Amino acid sequence: MFFKSSKINEFRLWGLLLTMLGMGLMVLGTAGVVFWGQSGKVVAGIGLVIGLIAMLGSLAIYFIAGMLSTSAVQLECPECHKLTKMLGKTDRCMFCKTMLTLDPDRANITAEQLQQQKTAAAPSAET
Ligand SMILES: [Zn+2]
């Protein structure tokens, strides 16, 4: 995990980055012809090929992300009470980035304990 975000969001981010990279390379490659003339055509060719591979890679990532999100567990985040999706046993909430886990051994606090803490800290909010 490179970023502090949920796995589904990270997949989307990488897909987007690869698409941008691919398009950028294609544009740069085409621009190479304008700037360097005949010798720029080689650069253009390489840029187009790498750009195309990057675009195909992003397509694959989007596809995998789509497949994964169908098998993701949907649950209500105990921290921000929004409906989020989890991949695997441990993932971050898509909205508040709280670490969530389905494995009781790895959890240091349960949803019930969190609720108790909140009600204990602010009893007037619970009416
Ligand atoms: Zn949350």
C-alpha cells in the first residue's frame, strides 16, 4: 500500500495515473515529430507504443478493481457511519481512512467498544 487510502480507491488512483501517463506519452511522442522532424518519428513510435501499453494496463487495473469490488464486503463504518467497502480482512474506510478489520485478533478495538467510548466521552450528544 503506497497511499493511506482504501484498496478500491487506490486501484482507481493507479488506473487514473496510468491513463494520464499513457495519454501524456502519446501526446509527447506526437509532439516529437513536430519538434525534431524525421528523427522525432522514432520517439513518436516509442511513445505511442509505451503509451498504448500504459493505457491497456490501466484498463486491466480498472477491470480488476471492478471484479474486486463485486466481492468486497459492504459494511457501515463504525467511525463515520457511512457505507463503505472492504477488500480482504483489513482495509481502510473509503471516507475517513480509518483502519477496519474483520479479524478479531488484529483489531485493537471493536465497534461496540468504540461506540461506548463515544457515548462516554459525549453523553449529551446521545439523546
Ligand atoms: Zn469511515
